[in-house]
Amino acid sequence: MTGEGMQDVGGYAVDVRDGRIGEIMGHVGGSVQLRPVGGGREWDCPPESVGPAPPGEVLRARVRRANRDSRLP
């Protein structure tokens, strides 16, 4: 965490509103920008809805993405 309770860019966080885990891409306009693990479209999350992502959950998300990518032609 940095400064006012914001997590560092490049770290992982969970959007507690829906449980999605994302990589922290930045802080713009009072929102935290998260990108799904393994890539995809970013979404904005209010700072009060950002929680720490448990390492095990980050690993699961990365493995799910790797498995999905391995099944693509």
C-alpha cells in the first residue's frame, strides 16, 4: 500500500463489489484502474472497493488464464 491506502501500480487487488481480481494499472480521477489477470479490458474501481488480493487467488486466476489460452487454436 502507498500513501492514502492505495496499492502500488503493478500489484494485484480484488474489486470487492464483484470479486474480480486485477492488476493495478493506475490511479486516475479518484478511481483505481484494474486490468484482469493475463490481460483484457481495464475497469475503474472506487478506492474504497479495492481490497488486497490473496496470493492464492492471483495464482488461480493466472492458471485459469494460461489454461484457457492453451486451448485456443
